[in-house]
Amino acid sequence: MKQAFTLMQHLHLHLLLCPISFALVACQSTQPNIIFILADDLGFNDVGFRGSAQIPTPNIDALAYSGLILNRYYVNPICTPSRSALMTGKYPIHTGMQHTVLYAAEPRGLPLDLKILPQYLNELGYTSHIAGKWHLGHWKRVYTPLYRGFSSHHGYWGLDMRNGTEIAYDLHGQYTTDVITQHSLQVIANHKPAKGPLFLYVAHAAVHSGNPYNPLPASDDAVRRLDKIQHYKRRKYAALVTAMDESVGKIVEQLRKSRMLENSIIVFSTDNGGPAEGFNSNFASNYPLRGVKNTLWEGGVRGAALLWSPQLTKRPRTAEQLMHMVDWLPTLVEAAGGKVALSKLEAAKLDGVSLWQALVRNEASPRNSILHNIDDIWGSAALSVGVWKLVQGSHYNGSWDGWYGPAGLRNPHDYNWQLVTKCAAGQAMQQLKMLPQQADIIRLRKAATVSCKEAKVKPSPDIACNPLKEICLFNVLDDPCEQRNLAKQHPKVLALLLNELQLFNATAIPPANKPDDPRGDPRLWNHTWTNFGDYSEGKYYK
Ligand SMILES: *[C@@H]1O[C@H](CO)[C@@H](O)[C@H](O)[C@H]1NC(C)=O
Ligand SMILES: *[C@@H]1O[C@H](CO)[C@@H](O)[C@H](O)[C@H]1NC(C)=O
Ligand SMILES: *[C@@H]1O[C@H](CO)[C@@H](O)[C@H](O)[C@H]1NC(C)=O
Ligand SMILES: *[C@@H]1O[C@H](CO)[C@@H](O)[C@H](O)[C@H]1NC(C)=O
């Protein structure tokens, strides 16, 4: 009852305020469906719209060219922190999720007092579903998606497939990208727009590496079609990417069939930078950006992403607005409910800010700084203010601080334009008259291509950076590849950023990591990872 009342109150207020607000789009149309597609471990340089011609991603590219390529968009460097930022609108230092991932036997989860994205959207009349990876805690059921605002879930909390809260033994042996796609398509097909808008969170397992006995599981067909890629493991990785791209096409196609596409917002984003050259047994590429997944270099935190919606008035374009993962929550809440809904977030003390108006109308970003992370256990921190970025400490004893290929830029003609128009998403974009002409696509793709002169070449010693020995400072607009450490040249800027870092640090709460709980041992639970905290020891299956 309370929720219904809040919703009525909200709609009433919203309608009332509509004529005097300039949020025309929100007035004339019903609330948009929101489809948030999150790739796992996708590299910055692994999508066609970013300039690499190596892996064909025509469906993702078609959306990018018809909407906004988010060009100054940042994520957290690793899975759990990044997903916690997306769900809460808060930096991981403010939720205790700042240190590494949540391990399957840890008795912890994203704190229950935090209201999360689907819960906010449900209050605005949405129905929320999740397909795929959760990774924000499952040791007790109350931490899992069905208890946190989602109406259905096919996917996994930790490692085993679930259908809702049940272990989905019947899904064993199926290809995860297919399982996630099937559920997504079903949710869209079954959605009744008359009952309100849909929020669908599609959290792929792709293109994360799998079990060590087969780290890059891809169909032989998909691998064969990519035989131009010489490096075999890179070719297999590419096959994971193309399977995910096809899934994006199918989702767009289903939205079109269900007549929901015109009234949808689609986000496609990676959760963190790509694991390259064997990192995590995987072969992503962030080239020419520095570093990999789980490092605070641009390769770890500058994410490949796009935003698509017919509501965006200044499109297509590369969006230069500075944006971070934490901004999605307020941005999408504003898109869903207007300024009134947004004002209700104030009490939640978010780190995120809404970029909805800035992105719709191509205005300046309300954000000027980004805390990439502070991890006092690993002794690392990074912060951006404007064009400047500070990097302190490193991970893996500095052994992933370099630049890793492949570039995939050999020949621009390798890029298959026709695929973009022929693929499912491209066809849908053409029907909506949103896919630009080839000349505009070329221009967009060029604007989204990062090139640095000396990437992979060792910088001269005076500007080299060893963050294990000293704090480094980069101008990431001039030097997106972090090759020139300007700490000595710009001591005042460095001092300013250090001061800002201290202000953030003063607000951090301790990391919530816990040692593995022996009660979580899968041998006690029919060889599954489960919500062991809900049962007394071994009582359930043993
Ligand atoms: C999931 O469970 C529901 C019943 O709760 C069932 O109808 C459905 O077929 C199951 N889906 C899969 C993919 O197993
Ligand atoms: C870290 O790297 C340095 C320099 O490369 C090396 O001398 C040192 O032994 C390494 N430390 C560890 C713990 O691996
Ligand atoms: C943050 O503060 C803690 C405790 O006050 C301190 O130990 C730590 O070194 C600080 N971290 C950074 C990056 O300044
Ligand atoms: C234990 O796992 C097997 C599959 O490995 C499954 O067929 C069986 O139903 C499970 N037992 C229980 C009690 O859930």
C-alpha cells in the first residue's frame, strides 16, 4: 500500500509539474523501457565503433552510431565494485566494496540497507528483471536479486545457474550467452506495457574467461568465421564477443517486434577494462590504453559504452561528457521519472549525478571529477579532476602496467560496413530512420578512435611513471595512453588532486571483505555454491 501511494503521489506531482518543466520528452511519451546490457571484461578496443576492425560487432555498432558513443566514460576496474556502483550510485569506498571481488564462500553481500536501481525504478511504476550475473552476494537469500527488486532471474549469483532462487540443474551444459539471451527475449515478449514500463538488466557472463579446462568456450562455427584473426586464443575470445553481439541484435529485434523499441533506452557497457594477453586466461584488448582489468590505468577504467534512445535529441555523436558508472542510477531515474523523481534521490547521498539532460541535449557534464578507487589493502588509488589524473601505487607488483595489443587497426577497409546495415540491430535502426549515412558513420568511428604516438614504446625516463615508487600525474585528454608523467612539471596540480583524494579518503568506510566461510564449501551442498548462511551447518544437503 505504501508503495502504491508513493507512486500515485509521484505521478500526480509529475503531471502537475510537467507543463512548466522543460522535460517535454517525459511529458509527451510514457516512461521509457530501460534495457541495460552489461558485458563482462570486454576491452575498450574490442568493439567496432571504437576503431578496431578485428572483431565484427555490427549490432553493438549500429546502436552506437544511432545514439551516443560515450567517449569519456569510466567504470570501476573490476567486477563486484563496478556492479555495486551501478546498482547503488555510490563509489565502492562508500559501500565497503572497494577491495577485489566477492568470493563465493564469503559471508557478505552488498549491504541490505542500500536501496538499489530496480527498487528505485519499481517505485516509479517499473517491473524489473535480471538475466545473468549478479555477483553482489548470495550467502543469504535476502542478498540475491529476487529480494532486491527484480521479479525474475535466470543467471547466477556466484557460479551456479539459477532459475529464480532454485538451482537450475536443467540448464547444465547450455551456452550461458544463449541462456541469458533466451530469458531476456522471454521477459520482453511477456511484458505488458499497459502495466507500466520494463527495466531489464542483461548482465552477460561473456566475455569473461571460463573454467581453466576451457577458458574461452565458443562454438566451432563462430571461431571458424573469424579465421582472419591469426592468434588462436584471440580468435576464440573474438567468438565470445560475436555471440554477445548477436544477442544484442536479438534483443533489439524482440523490442521492435513487441513495439517497445521506440520507447526504450538501451545502454551497452562493459563492467571494467579488458584482460589482455593472457591476463585471467583471456585475450581482450584495451589498446592503445595502458593497463588491463583490475588496474587503475585507463585500460582498466575507461569503458567501452554507448547510450541509445530516440529521446536523445543531439544524436548521433561521440558524447564528451565526463561520466562514471555511479551516474547511471540518477541518470536513469531522471529518464524514468523526471526531475521530481530525481529530487527524491537527494536523501540517498549518492556519488552519482544525473547526466540525463546533459546527454539528451549535449550540454556540459555536471561532473568534473571521478574517484577511480582507493584500495589501502593493495596500496593503490587513482582520481581524475577535469583532464588530470593521479595514479598512486599499482597492482601485481607493476607487472601489468604496460600496453597490450592487438591494435586491430591495420586497415580501415577491413571494417565491414555492410554488416552494420544488414544485422538485426542495423535493420531496426534503419526502420526508425536512425542509422546515419556511411560518411557520418566513418566520422563517428574516427572520432571514437584513440590513437597515441608511441603506445607500446618505452617513454623517456624523465616522464616515465613507476607508480610503485612515486605518484604519477597525467593529462588524459592530451595523453590518453598515460605515457607522460607530468607530476614534476605540475606540482600544484598534483597537490590539488592529492588534496581531493584525501577528502574522499576521509569519507571511506573499511572494506567489507571476509575470509571464506567453511559452511560455503560446495561439497556440503550437492556441489553447488549456495545461500549457506540461511541454514545451520550442513543441515540442508549433507
Ligand atoms: C524456471 O522456472 C519456472 C517455474 O518457476 C519454469 O516455468 C521455467 O520453465 C523455468 N525455466 C527454465 C529455463 O528452466
Ligand atoms: C616486484 O618487482 C620488482 C621490480 O621488477 C622486483 O625487484 C621485486 O622482486 C618484485 N617483488 C615481488 C614480491 O615479486
Ligand atoms: C586513507 O586513510 C587511511 C586511514 O586514515 C590511511 O591509512 C590510508 O593510507 C589513506 N589512503 C590514501 C590513499 O591516502
Ligand atoms: C544434486 O545434483 C544433481 C546434479 O548434479 C541433481 O540431479 C540432483 O537433483 C541434486 N540433488 C538435489 C537434492 O538437489
